[in-house]
Amino acid sequence: MKTRLLALAAAAALAMPALAQQAPDTPSAKPAAKPAAAGPVATVNGTAIPRARLEYMLRQQVARGAPDNDQTRAVVREDLINRELVAQEAARTGTTRKQDVQLQLEMARQEVLVGAYLNEYVKKNAVTDADVQLEYDRARAQAGATEYRARHILLESEEEAKRVLAELKKGGKFEELARKSSKDEGTRERGGDLDWSVPAAFDKAFADAMVKLEKGQITSEPVRSRFGFHVIQLEDQRAVSFPPLAQVRPQIQQRLTRQKVETLVRELRAKAKVQ
């Protein structure tokens, strides 16, 4: 990573002289000659720089907000010349033959190929409006109509949970016992507060016990889940405020696209011989 950052910094430094030529208040700056419509953009020590490189870098600059004009093209051309000069010097001095440089070139090539293929795959297998609607409806149905705010105390054994229940019946404060005894590090310091959540966010046994409680009520028996034994207190409940589809559409599209890519990779691994 450090080597890559240094390379990027060097490339930026090489572009600085060309960028200076853009300044309108520099009297000594000479307007760059308009490049030919076809053929290489320049020849450096006998090596031609293809025009496709200029067009590629120009597209990147335009995407960042630069105008597509003669001035920008001149800056890009100077940058390409400087890059070619340094690349030739790297080859002359043996830098390109170093093992770590060869490895970085191989990794960069692979990264470009993977990115290009996945971009094409996503375009050919694009997430449709129907896909987004279906996922939105599924999530909304899973959320249900009610969300709950509960506290819990997580214990390792049923005996410990019963002991905590006995202390609560004697007048112990739920928040204090949670801070003292709960094994859930994420909620212990908050007195076991789980904030507002829908039942689907919890273990099924936990959720089933929670939704049966009345406001302020505590479970009469320990509730066992895959995490351990819980003592649960329901603080409040309210109707779910589900965001409109337009608000969450981008997130759903991203998630579904990521799932398509993950499915592709799983299928490729299933067919591959990996040793």
C-alpha cells in the first residue's frame, strides 16, 4: 500500500508542470499545440504513446469535473509524456525486473480484469425494479407492524437467571442488576437496553417471549436462546415507522447487486478445483 501511495504521489508531481501551464496569469506560458486527430499523442525516445491512453485519462478527468477542452488535453498529454519518461528510466535501471514490482503488476492486472468482468456481469444481470419491490415487500413483512423496546440480562446458566429473577421480585432494579450480572457486553453498561427493534431482529425464543409481555412486565421464567439464558423486561411498544421505497431504493439495489456477485463467486468456486 505504501508503495502504491508513493507511486500515485509521484504521478501527481509529474503532472504539476503541465498544470502550471494552464494558469492564465503566467506570461511565459505558451499555448500547447493542438494534438492531431489520429495517431499517437507523442513519441518519447522512439516509443509512441497511443491516443487511447489520452482519451482514457481524459474521461477520468472529465468524470472528476474537468472540462473537455484543448487545455485539459494538453495537461493530460504532458502527464503521459512524464509517465513514459519515468517508466523508461525504471526499465533502464532494472526496477521493472524486481520481484515485488512484478508482483504488484500481476496484482494490478488481476484487479483490472476482475473489475471489468464484474462490471459487465452486473450490467447483464441488472437488478430490476421488480426485484427491488419484492425485497422491499419482504423486508416490510418481516418487520411486522409493531416494534418493541426491551431490556435484558444475559446469564450463562438457568440457575443464575433464576437468582436474578428472585432479586427482582425482592425489589431489585433491573438496570442495576443488568450492569452487575449481564454477560452481554454490548448492553450491560446501558442497563440491558436493547433500544427499539422488531421481533425479527432477535432470536426466535427471545422474540416469542418478549412480544407476550405487557408494558413494564418481566418474564417470569428464564428464556433460553443460543446465547444463553435471558431475563427480559418490556419497556414499551409502538407501530413500526417503515421508510418509503423511494428513500431506501439505492440501498436495496446495492445489497441485491452485492448478493448477485456473491452468488456468482459461490457458483464459480463450486465448479472449480481448489486445492
